Amino acid sequence: MYNLANKRVLLGVTGGIAAYKCAELVRRLREQGAEVQVAMTRGAREFVTPLTFQALSGRPVRTELFSNEAEAAMGHIELARWADCVLVAPASANFIARLAAGLADDLLTTLCLATTAPIALAPAMNVQMWNNPATSANVRVLKERGVILFGPATGDQACGETGPGRMLEPGQLVEALTLLFQREDRLRGQCVLITAGPTQETIDPVRYISNRSSGRMGYALCKAALNAGAEVTLITGPVALEPPAGARVVQVRTALEMRDAVMAEAGQADIYIAAAAVADYRCAEDAATKIKKTAGILTLRLTPNPDILAEVAALPRAPFTVGFAAETESLREHAKAKLAGKHLDMIAANLVGEGKGFERPDNALEVYWQGGERSLPLAAKERIATQLMELIADRYHEKNKN
Ligand code: CTP
């Protein structure tokens, strides 16, 4: 059986003595059915020649960002799109630092910035370099951005020292990559419907009521669902974010528009994730002309909006329905009450206020479902989204087994 059949692996090789093991790695990846394109940094070429990898991968090795000939065959952006996964092995301390800094100063860093595929690093370096606080900080930044670490292993090193910093063996890397792809494929063929961002409720032609939702959590979930192989429809309120490539995007403004868009799609969805901060109320009258200033108090009458989440969960063939709960206190109690009250399959609750939740790049979630719960500690929303999507996939498959 070929565990990596038709998977396109972009193997980045950077400057470290472990580069020699990557010849074996390429051979094993090919044995498992993967297509392998090797890109080498200048440092890597001090250890192994491109010809070695060319012979083993069956493709010309890419080394330069500015190469007329190579770019004519396949441009670097095209190559970044081609990859199902980028594996950098060995990943040197210098490469990790350049990636953490977001540099695009050679072909491999540029490919890593340009790709939407998952990036996995197999670090290999001297134990002191690995333990250096600079490297630790860079690794932390990259993990928060969703970069995956394979290893390093602990043991004897080429420099004569012992400790963490050894690159995983080729067989272990192939195994780790296989598991990564299995995880990536968890929602292949499933339709995931996600709402994101705030809604805007019209007061008059120039004014509206809204909230501080940035849409970042919903957009991160959209990306995580795409990474898991799902077909994703994103129904989004007005936000200042670029929608992830590959999702079908429906732009809406008001809660009523969001409800209509959601109900039009919910019948085809396998999973519904309500990450939008839908306004609970809209103006009872929306003024046709701009409301003029007067000396007295102005009163706006508000009427409740439909609860989209509850409507979806009440459908006869409801998708696996995941709600969010933003609470300022008694998180667990309120979240569990909403889980039961709205007949949800799962609820992801977070504390808001006092600098938490909205308008922040990070988040922490308490996730509840019938008979289980899990804490996702504070991390970048992208990382939290990946973890939440894994939980959703687990519970979704569990439910469908029964
Ligand atoms: N939601 C929705 N439609 C609404 C309001 C909220 O679909 N009109 C969804 C949100 O997308 C979120 C969940 O309901 O997934 C929870 O929203 P939240 O404001 O925490 O809870 P409410 O149900 O509004 O309850 P409360 O205001 O009492 O906390």
C-alpha cells in the first residue's frame, strides 16, 4: 500500500550535516507514492549536491529564486501552490530564524511564505543552538502560526555532543508525514458551512449598530476546514480580512441577510460552525432618510433577530452544529445551558471583556459536547482553530458511526 500516493511533497533542504540523510528520505517518500520536488538553500549545497536529489526525485532541483530557466518551467508561486505539504529537513537554526522573521530572501523562504499548504520542519542542530532562547522563541512563534515540528530527537550528535537537536530518521519523517496527511484528509468530501464576523444592523442610510468582532476566528476556522480537505462555504459579515483561497464566500451585512444565506446552504452542509457575532437585535424601524439631530433624547426601538444557530440545529436533517458562546462570567454553566437549550452538537466558549476574545490575535476556548469537554489553552487564533477543527472532526465522525 502506498501511504503517500499522489501527495505532492516540496522538500526543502537547508544547510546541516543531516542533509545527507535526505537522500534516503527522498527515496522513501517516492517508495510511498509521493511526488517530490526538492528545493535547496545555498547552505545545503555545501553538504550534498543537487544532482543527488535530482537523480532520486526524478525532477530538477530548485536552488535559485531568480532563475530564468527554472521560473519558465514552473514559477515559484506555482510551485508553492503545487505542494500539498512543505517539509523542511533538515531545518537549520538559521532557516528557522529566517522563517520566524517572515523573510523571503531566497527560494525556500519565499516558497514557505507563498504556500497555503501545511509546513512541517524537521530541526537539526547542535544541542546548544537548539536550547538557545533565540531558537526557542523562533520555534514558539512558528508553532503559533501553525507550523508543525517533527522532532528533533535526542541523542548523539555529529558534533560530539549529546542532547536534543538530532533530525528524525527518514523512516520516522515518512511516518510523521503520513499521519499529517491523514489528519489533513479528515474532512475530505464533507461540506462545512461557517459564519464569521459581525453583522451590521441599519439605523438609517448612514448609521448602523454593530460589534467588535474582527472575523479572525471564523476565517481561521475556514482555513483549518480547507486544510482538513473540506469543501467550505464562508458566510461573512463585513470584516477587513482576505477570505482564504479555496472557500466559497458569501458576503452579507445584516443578521437577516446572514440568516437567509445560512438557511439557503444549511441543507447541503455536513457541519455548521456559527462563529459570527450576530447582533441579537435590529432596529424595529429602519429610517428611510438620515435621522436628524434634535435637542431631546433619541430612543431607538430594537426588535430581536432570529437565532440562526438555533434554527439550523432545529432543522429536520440538521448538520453537525457547533455554536460559540462569548461570556463575561460563569462560562461553563452558560455554555452548557446553551449546548442543551439550542440542541447543539458542540459549543466553544470563551471569556470576553478585559482584553480577552474580541479584537485580539489569540484566544482560549472551553469546548463542551454531550458527555465530554476539552480546554484549548491561549494560543494564536490560527492554532486554536486547527485544534478546534480536529475536535469537530473527531466528534463528527464519532456521531456518524452511530
Ligand atoms: N447566534 C446566532 N444568531 C443570533 C445570535 C447568535 O446564530 N441571532 C450564534 C452565534 O453565531 C454564536 C452563538 O449564537 O455561535 C452564541 O451567541 P451568544 O451571543 O454567545 O449567545 P446568545 O445566544 O446570543 O445568548 P446570550 O446573549 O444570552 O449570551
